[in-house]
Amino acid sequence: MKDDVYSKPNNLLRLLAYIRPYWLSFALATLCGIVKFLVPVINNVLVGRGIDVLTAAYAGDLPRSAAWAQVTFWALLGMGLAVGSTLPVYLRSRIGARAVWSVVRDLRCDLYAHIQKLSHSFFDAHRSGSLTSRIIGDVEAVQPFLNQGLIQSWMNIVQITVVMSILFSQNVKLALLSMALIPLHVAVQRMLSWRVKANARAIRDQLAGLAGATQEKLAASTVVKTFTREDDEVQRFSEDSNSLIDLGIYNSHLNGLSQAAVTGINALAPLLILLIGGHIGIFQPGELSIGLIAQFILMQGQVYGPFERLNEMQLITANALGATDRIFDIFDTEPEIADRPGAVKAPHFTGDVRISGLTFRYPDALSPALTDFTLHIPAHTTTALVGPSGGGKTTVTHLLSRFYEWEAGTIIIDGGDIRDYTVYSLRAQVGLVPQDPMLFSGTIEENILYGRPDATPDEVRRAADQAYALGFIESLDQGFNTLLGERGIKLSGGQKQRIAIARAFLKNPAILILDEATSALDSESERIVQQALEALMRERTTLVIAHRLATVIRADQIAVITAGRVVECGRHAELLERNGLYAMLCRQQFGEQLPGAPTLD
């Protein structure tokens, strides 16, 4: 069980590798921190010597003027050290913070960049809220470890080394006595450490799941309110939150055991010195002075203080290592779709697409989504993909963009296998206008620029005009600088769709995919959007996924797909004459007035 919960050693080394560019800052911060801890140690020595001077003065063995001079010297020296240590304390905080936050930034950016490279199947299997938790929460958990766990660990090691060196130089017996309880201290922490680590990982996993569910429901607030499920969602959230209570209580239980052990040991240590040291001082008065005994008693805080801080850091470290495992679990996930060895940049496509014998199965699916799928899409033509839901229409477009890897078959564009091209250069020539356009919470201009970030303002304006969006954009107070809100919530469905079309115009792809692009619009919005789409489709190879057949009856060819195969292919009139599945679908939508159906475009 312990092996399952200990952090993978290589993950810790990989985390420490992020420190390498900032090693000097970490070293300086540690050095300044060592000064902070050493000043009290030195002052304890000075206090011990001062007590010996006072004892000698009281006994009459030292003139009072000489005693006062020495006491004054030791006191002023200690005050000077205390005042002088304030600058290193400030520098330790400032330098350490810059180094730590730089590492956190690098780790977070690398994690986000890696997630962006992962394949569609990864996002199918992970909630966006859970991924957000890893990018934000798990990386954030590393920050206390770097600051308190890493830097202070070195500070504590140096402090223990210096203190024990001083104690052994003063008196070997008392120094060994000072170490007597250290094995007990280490044994207690060792016994608890793996349990703390396991519980910390469980808490982070639970929080990630809660974050995923919460983000999902908040994003669907309209659905929740429409179905009046607010109370149910509150109850579900409460139940999920309750599961964290036991983990939190157990975490406090472990922390309480650790603190109780530390408190007891820290309380016993000076008393042990008083008991044994006092016995030696009483019965062997020449061996130990009162000042030395007092010095050793005071030093116990510096001997066991680092262990107490290490106990506090154990929780921070355990939490960080649990988060580190989760972070590097993502890093260790390889993209399923990657450039082949020797892949080249795709040439500019004319858009002749030949799909031959394509077979594909989604991960963990029982049956294939496509089986021996074959279809020719001539360049600069419009091909409609129609058929029952779940037949494989959207899957075809996903494979055309190489979102997934298929089992058998080929996809050829302009005579070249798309797997011989780099993924980036292939997708750069494929545009998408989905049913529910994803707009971001920036400005209208920023959303259109997503199609081509280096476009000029004139090009953005021209794209908006081509998408029949310029009129409504200029009617807004802020025009292109209007903030859209999350998912473009401030715009109507038709307006959002026209922004998405403008984005596609700006990208200027050779191959265009329209996935139910007008199905969610009212009649007036659909008319305007349809005009924009027709302008966008000119001189491009276009695939249209549609359930409303009135929107595709003028397509150059219509491919009827069911159960992952093309069962019919031809123009509208040809397919009606065959009286097959397409004709049946038309009758379901248009009734028996099939001759009039082409006028409904």
C-alpha cells in the first residue's frame, strides 16, 4: 500500500528540474534564511556567557566593573546581530518569492501547452473542470512546497548542523543528551508521512471531481433553471462536498497526532537537560557552569525547532507531491495524433478529398463508428452528409481534421495521404462553423481574429462584412471592441453564428465543414446566416452536416450515411428517384409533397 501512495521519485526530480534556471535565486534566498535562523543560535550562546559573567560577579570572582563591561559587550553584540538580520530576512522573502513564482509560472505554462497538444480522445475522457483544477489548483499547491518545503529544508539542515556543532564543542555529554529524543521524533513523522501523502492525494482527486461537476453545471445554468433543478443541484453539490468532510477530518487527525508528538517531545527536551545537567552541575560542580546549562536549555528550541517546522512542512510537501503526481500524469500522456517521421507541410489544397475503406472505433466503444467508409468529394463542390443520428457524419469530419487515428483506410487530399502532412499544416486549411459556435469572453475583434491572429483591422472588417455581421457590430456602442461575455452570451444565436462565419472567412480555409450551422436559428436569423454561408462556400470544398434536408437539397452531392457506411450518394432528384433511405427521410420531413421540396431552400 505504501508503494502506491509514495510520490514517484522521478516526478520529484522532474519538478526540481524546473528550479535549475533559478538556482542562484534559490541559493541566495536559502543563504539569507540561514542568517535568520543562526542569529538566535548565536544570541543563545551570548546569553549563556552573560549568565556565567553574572554568576562570577555574584560570587565575587569577577570585579563588577569588568562584569558589566562584558555583559554590555555581549548584549550590544546580540542587538547588532538582531538588527542586522532584518535585511537578510527581507531579501529572503523577496528573492525567494520571485524564484518560486517563476517556477510556478513555467510549470503551469508547460502543462497548459502540453494539454493543448493532446488528442481529442483525451478531452473526451476528462472534464474541463478537472483539467482546470490541475492547471490552476495542483500547480498552485507546488508553490508552498518550493517556498517552505524546499528552501526551509536547507535552512533547517544548516541550522541543525551548526547547533549540534556548537553543542558538541561545548560539552559532549549534554550534546548527546540533546539528541536523545531525535530518533523518536523521526520515527513518529516517518510513521505518519505516507498516510498524509495518501490522504492529500485523495483530497485533490475529490476536489478535481467536484470542480469538474461544478463547472459543468454552472456553464449549463440556463438548462438548470429551465428545468427548475436548482434545489437538486444544491443538494448534489452538498452531498459531493460532504465526502470531503471525512477526508478533511482524517487529515486533521493525522496533523493532530503529529503536532501532539512534536509538542510533547519539545517540552521534554529542555526538562531532560535540566534534570541531567542539573545533576551533573550539583554533584560535579567543576564540570558544568550555570551559564552552560542555561545555554543548552535555551538551545533545545534550536535543536527541535527545525523538526517541528519539518512536521509542518510535511503536510505542505505531501499535498505538493500528490499534486505533482497528478500534474505529471498529464505530462506523461502522449498525444495519440502526432506527426509521422518525415511528415511535410501540406501544400495549398484545391480540396479534392477521397476517403477509401475507412474504419474507425472510438476508444472503449463496442462497435465501430465507421466501417469501410468510402466517399469522393470533388474540389470546390458541396457535399451534404445526411442520415439518422449516430450514423457517423460528425466522425467523418473529425477524421478529416485528424482528431483521431483510424484503424484502416485512407483519406487523400489532392493526391496526398493526410497522415503524410504535419497535423498543424493540415488543420490550418480546414475551417469549421459548428451548430453552437464557441465564442470567448473577449471582444468581437478578438473573437474574429481567432481565425488568423496576424490579420489587419481592415481584414477583420472585411471578414465581418462578408459574414453579414458588420451592420449589427457597428450598431453596438463599442463596435468591434464590444466585450461578449462568457461564450458570447451578450449576442443572439444568429449574431454568434455570423461572428463564427467571419472567423472562418478570415481563416480562408480550402476545406469548410458546416456542422448543423443553421439548425438552432429562427427563420429570419437562418435567412441571414444562410446568405453568409453561401458566400463562404464559394470556391471551397464544403461538407455540410444536416438533419434539416431543406438546407442541403441544392448540394452538388448528398451522401446518406447510416451505421458508419455510405448507403446512397447522388443529387437530390437522383436520390428521390431511387426511393431509398433518403426518400424516406424526405417524406418524414416534407410529407408526400416531394416535388415541391427543392423550393424550400
